Amino acid sequence: MTKKHFIIVFIFLFLVVLIAGGIRYFFVDRSDIPSPNDIQTSSSATTFPPAVPEGYDILINKNPAMREDLKKNLTDKFNGTIEGLKTDSWNSLLWYDLGSIKYSFEDYKGAESAWKYAIKIDPLATFALMNLATLYQYKIPDYPEAERILRIVIENEPKIAMQAYSELFDLYRYRYKEKANLAEGVMLEAYREFPDQHAILKTIAWYYLEQKNDTKAIEYFEKFLAKAPGDASAQEELDRLKNSSL
């Protein structure tokens, strides 16, 4: 092949590749390629926190019985917390503190918003989760949500899982009547997870004593005393129950 023929063939092949590339560009599916707007949105999402709750920086006092000295201290702490959040709105601990302050002033909705925001920033903000569960159990009744949150803590925070089990037990025991039958089960679950916490058996015994179910109370007092034979109050109650059943 002469040099002239080689150049002609090279130009021909180059044009074929160029045309094929152009056709591919116009007809290929490019839906998975991010647009500049998508990239900007993604970048912004990692730069800025979610929109803060409306009215978070307003202190509402619904607790007129609060002592004046405590009111002043908490108001000062509130102002300091708000100043901190203006420069560090990603700080989940500050949002937790804000919720606690609002709770002290009995602004329960304000406390709820602050704690929920802390969890939005940090889904495992333990103390915010526990306080929110308490809020839904005692102040803004939402028992299914309290149950759900306590389960999150149990699954993810071993250090305070026992406290969460106790709260869940009280929820079933006193308030969530539709699931009252789960009270014993949740404490037995706790005992399986924490087998050295024999006081759980005593708690179940007292629970059945409240339910006037002497048979089950005796059963659990005996189970507890088998693990902790020196407990005088449990032994006394067991003796009383056995004597009364004669």
C-alpha cells in the first residue's frame, strides 16, 4: 500500500468512527448522567442542615408555677443555646438542650420539635430519643410512637437498653392498654439480654401482685429468690402470699 493510499484509508476510518460516535451521542440513553443542577443539589445537601423548626428561638412559658430563680437560670441557658445554634445548627446536643429547656417551661410541642430535629441530624441521638419517647408516653400521648422509639434505642444503644426496656414495660403496664399483655414478655426479653439483672424477676412478681394474680406473683418471687436468696422484702412477700393461699 502506497503512502497516499494509507492516508486515504486512515481518513476514511476516522470519519466512520466520528460519525458513529455522533450517532451514539444523540441516541444513547443518558438518564443516569447527573445534570449540573443535580450535582449542585447533592453538594448543597451535605453543606446545609435541614430547615430549622419554626419558632425554635421563641421561649414560651407555660409553667407559671416555676420558681423565679429557676426561670432566670433557664432563660439565660435558653438564650445561650439559641446563640450557639445560630453558629452551629448541626449540633444535636444543643437541640437536645433546647428541647429540655422548653420541656421545663411545659412547652411540650416546642420540646418535641427540638428533639425531633436533633434526631433528624443524628438518628441515634440517644437522649433525644429517650426524652421523645417519654414525651409521647406522658405528655403528648402517642403510644405506638413511644413504643417504636424505645425499640430503636433497645436495638442500637446497649448501654441504656435496660432503661428503655423499663420504659417499655411501664408503657404496656399503665398506658398502652391494647398491648398490656406484652408487659411480662418484654421484661423476660430484657432478662434474656441481661441475665445478671435478677431484679427483673422481682419486678415481674410485683407486676403480677398488682394484677392480683397471686399464682404468677408467687412463681416469679420464687424464681427471683432462687437467684437472690438474701432479699428480705421478696421473701416476706412470698411468705405472705403462700400463707394467704392456705
